[in-house]
Amino acid sequence: MYRTSIAWANSDDTTVATKARATTIRGSVGPVQTSRKRAQGRYPCREGRRAGSKEAAISDARRIPEATVARLPLYYRALLETADADIGTVSSERLAELAGVNAAKVRKDLSYLGSYGTRGVGYDVDYLLHEISRELGLTHDWPVAIVGVGNLGQALANYRGFGARGFRVVALFDSDTAKVGKRVGDLDIEPLEGLPRVARERGVAIGIIATPAPAAQEVADRLVEAGVMSILNFAPTVVSAPPGVSLRKVDLAIELQILSFYQQRRQTAAATDGNGARVRAR
């Protein structure tokens, strides 16, 4: 059974998430990163442990349910909006309302971070932003490569929101020789054969697949062979990856089909009279 991303985030799945590698953050981009940088400035990395180091990763390791991890970005977005409104504290009820979940889940999820809040006061917004961004790895700059530079790939490459949240697109690849060498934003499209070298030189941590379905598995294999351990698949097909590789899928067609199901239910209900008998179309 398929579920929307929010419905899945509201579930109680208990699979444990894993983390990928990181490099040092660079620069500041836009109001979103301003709030993120402000929170990081108030609550720097714990003394004696360098952010992103092996020691810090081991010391800070927690078993956080995957469903909780899926909700953390919802809280993060809500907290950014709250911080931009110059609000210093937020209640679990308000945070739940902004994130589209219930308050009990908010309190339980944040307890995994050790952030219980203050009774009658709520949560410190900047501190919670810092804690969630640290847990999600947003205190680092994650180099991203996009494979497949059609309409979707170009739209993703031009989306400025990635950089504002610490995801810096550093490379574009396509197998179409007619596209190679063309410029999209600040980057030139490179041949797919150059993926291993570019991934190594630019430290690519996350690969985005935006190819047609038939090419998706080959691209996933190439990304893994190039040492990319986190993959986001936009292709409308299922791809597999070896153990240790984090693989996420975004299928817009499936989400539209789910919406179609509910839309049909509403229309059917509207076409039914008060006695439960369906009104025949004339």
C-alpha cells in the first residue's frame, strides 16, 4: 500500500536510519541559511569533538526511528518559519500544528534528541534548530551531483533552495552527447563517463537520479561504483542498491494517483443521495 510522505512520516515505523559522510560548510545563502547559521553560532559544536569527525559520529550515535527522521525536516521547516518571525519559543502544540502532526509525536520525536523543552514555556527555537540541523547533518555542506539533465534535472539544478539548506549542486551529468558541454546555471553538463573522477575530485556525497526509467538502475550502479553512498531517485521505477547505501525515492506519479483515489471518493460521495443510493448521471 502506498502512502503519501506526510502519512508515512506520521507512522510508527521503527527502522533505524543511517548517516553519510560530510565536508565543511561554506558561505551563507538567503534567509533560510541566515536562521540556520544564527542557531549554529549560538550553539557551536561541543568542545573537544570536531564536527563531522569519526569520534563525534560515534559519540553522538543514537538509534532514532526512521519515521522520526522523516518528521525532523517538517519540524525544521516550521522552526525556520518561526525563527524568521522573531519568535523565541514555541510550544509542542504550535510546532505540531505547523508541521502537520500531533503534539504527542512532537514530544516523543524530540526526546530522541534530548530536547524536552520547559513546561509552560515550550522549546527554545534557536536551540531546537541547532539540535535538529546537527542531527540531520545540516551543519555541513553536502556536495550533490545530478544525473540526467532533462526538464526535471534542469529544474532541480536551478532550484536555489538546495544551497540554502546545505546541499550544494557541484556536478551535472548526461549521456546525451548533444547536451554535454552546455551550461545550466553555473555548471557545465559533463559526460556520464566522467562520473567516477568528478565524484572523487569534488567529494560528491549525494547523487540525484533524474533520468528516464530504463536508465535509472545503470545510473544507480555507476553512482555506487563512484563511491556515492546516498541516492535520491526521481525516475519512475524501482532501483536497487547494495547494503550500506541510503536510497530514497520520489515518485510524483504515485503521489498523483493517491490524490486521484481521494478525489474520486469525494466525487462519489457528492453523487450519492441521503439514503445512500447513488444518483445516476443523466
